[in-house]
Amino acid sequence: MGLFVFLPLVLPLTAWPVTRLAEHHLHPRTATRLLSGLAAVMAVCSTVCLGLLMVVGTAQLPGNPLPDGWSDPEVREAVPYDEFAGKAAIPALLAVALNCGRTLWRHRRVCRLAHRALAGLPLTEVAVLPDETPYAYALPGGRRDRIVVTTALLDHLQAAERRALFAHERAHLTAGHHRHLLAVRLAAQANPFLRPLRTAVAYTAERWADEDAARAVGSRRTVARAIGRAALVSHGAPHVTLAGFAAPGPVPRRVTALLGPAPAVRRRPSLFTAAGLAVWGAAAGAAVSAMSSANAAVTMLVILHAATPL
Amino acid sequence: MTDHRRRPPRRAQGELEASVLSALREADGPATAGWVQERLGGGLAYTTVITILTRLLAKGAVTRERSGRSFAWLPASDEAGLAAHRMRRVLDAERDREAVLASFVTGLGPEDERLVRELLAQQPSDDADADAGDDAADAAPSPAGRPAQPHAERRARSRPRPGTDGED
């Protein structure tokens, strides 16, 4: 399998151009699905290869529980730089497993605790909480999906803007955006090169909900105003993950996008534009990633099978 | 480990707190823990009621005053206030809650704040008739100082959108 086993570890880099261009050139729905799909495929492939490397590395450790034949020269020859790569893969895969497990556990825990906090209130779709801190979010799972919003935020919005807010959160819930977000967060833990996709999907999912809300309330302007106002009243907590960037943050970009024309839905991006090239480049990267990891996995299985004493 | 043993009461904790609070709110004036226990029925131990009342006291949802040798309890907030308090605790405990719960807006830096104010200022001040006038404002000829952008928007919106929902 040679160097093929290392390819899926670095091929996520092919998704970087589309991450940059998706925001302006793709419909937010297309962008969210494309980017989270790419992230999931590439993360799985990269983890499979890490696992193969780890098997080779573990077989070399003294006192390992694997069959003795697995540390034979034939097996080690299958992986270039087997000594270093194999041993480096062990802590890497452990870190991936640990971080993914923690991400998943925290996601479940926050959802569970948030649903439990609402126990005792009538089981309506919208839960209005009397609180001076303005916030609103979509809460999936539990006995039913819910929208949580505080009186402080509602007080600052006009009736049409409130409708826009509810339409936005409802769009998150009906489209299941939390699944996309969880997928890219797990992918970013599996391979650091996939981190830009996490930021990009967090933004395109918001844009997707914005566009759905604009269609539901029939006015892009109202949604833009609702976002702007909500952000201005809740500006007390700056978004830390983006601090230090000179570019405008997600909120001004969302407002600007809503004040412009609605994005067009294109079936297949042309190959002759920068965005089209980026999409196809990333798709090719994901395909090569999948083929290399499949190739590496099959080769490894055959070699290990031959090396296992019967 | 302890999680397994204590699971049933833990799951019901939020609902128990809510029902104790609503029982207190039904009383006319201060009520004792014994009265709450009677009112709730359902085999709740006296100590459980006391525990829940103490927990509600810590959350600021009830107050108490001494009457004779025991306490009389008074509700300080309703179920929604209690839920708001619990939700704040959940959110404050989570360092990067934006990562878990997609919130409507993320916070703004100083530069972002200026940008958003500018963007909103470009909009006609239709605060008074925002409810009724949104679409009317879009379709009306643009007032002075408004760029040509409404036309683009109108074009985009009047264009037939075949199957926008199912298209992909």
C-alpha cells in the first residue's frame, strides 16, 4: 500500500479552497450538506488509516497482545517509515478517540440538562424564560424539539422580528442542523486539517436557517433586522473563537447577505469557475481519500491474514 | 456508579421542584412543609419535601419565614422563573456553549458592532409600521438615499422558484 496509507491524513487539505469559497458562491443549504459530507468522509478515512498504522505500531511493542506474526518484516515493509509512523499513530488515535468521545458526551449532556431545566413548564414548542440576559436557541432532542428564548430578547424585537426569530430557530430544528454541526465537530477532532470546515459549517447552517426564515416570514429585511438587533442587545459576550480576526464576524456577514438578493440554487456548479473548481477539487480529494483508505485497509487485511499463524 | 442507583429520583428532580413550587403557589399565604407534603400526596417523604424546598430556596425560587419551631414557605417566582434559573446554570457551566447549542446570534466585537449599526442604519426607519409594512416597503419605489438594491431583491423574489424545497 506504500504511501497511500498516509494520503487520507493530508487529503483534507483539498477541502480548504471550497471552505473559503462556499460562503459566497454556494446556496447555504448546498454548502452545509456538501461541507459536512466531505468532513465526515474524510474524517472516517483518516481515522481508518490511523488505525492501520496503529496496528503496525502496536505489533512492534514488547508484550503486545497481537499475534507474533504481525511484527514480521513483511508486515512492516507494507508501511513506509513503519517504526516512527506506527508508534506515532498510537497516541494520535487515542487522542482522536478521547476527544470524539468527550465531544459526544458533552453534546448529549448539555441537551439533557437543558431539557431537564425546562421540566415543569408546559410542553410547548416555544419556551419563554423570564431572564434579563437576551438569548435564544434551538434545543433538539428530549420529548420534543423546543425553542428557548428569554423575555429580555423578545422585549427588544418587534412582532415581525420575533416571527423571524422563531422561523430561524424552527428551521434549525426541522432541518436537523445539530447533526451537521456535531458531524463537523467530530471530524475536526479526528483530523485537525478539517477544522476550517467546522467554522464554515457553523456559519452556513446559520445562513441556511436565515434563508428559510426569510422565506417563511416573506421578508429578507425583517430577518436581517432581527439578527442585527438581537446581536446588538446581546453584545456583552463576544464570540471568543473568532477573536483576533480582522475580517467581519459572522453576524455582520449574515446581515449583509440578507440585505442582498436571495442566493440561487444551482444543481451542479460549473467546472470553469473558481468555486466550481474548488467543489470538484474537494470531491476528488474525498474520493481519493476513500479509495486510498479502502486500498490500504484491504492490503493490510491480506498481509495480516497471511502473517497470522494458523 | 452512583448515577445508576440514584437514577429515578434524579430524572424527576426538575419536575418535583416544579410541582412543589406550584403547590406552594396554590396555598393562600405561607405554607409549611407538612402542608406541601399533604397537598402533593403520592408518597413523598417529608425529608424529600424539605430537601426540595431547600434547593428551591438556594435558587431563589422560594423564601421562608420562621413560624414557631418550623419554617413557613412562600413562593418567590413561578415555574418559568425557576426554569430560567436552571437554564442559566446549564449555560454558564458550559464554556463554549455556542459549540453545543446553535444560538441565534453570536456576540459582536467592537468592529462588528459598528458594522451592524451601519447596516441597520441603511434601512429605512420603519419601526412604527414594521409589522404591516415590510412587504409594502419592499415593493414601494425606494425612498431617497436607498441604493438600487431593492430592485435586485424584488427581481430575485419575483423570479419563479421551482421546487426550492426539493431541489438537491
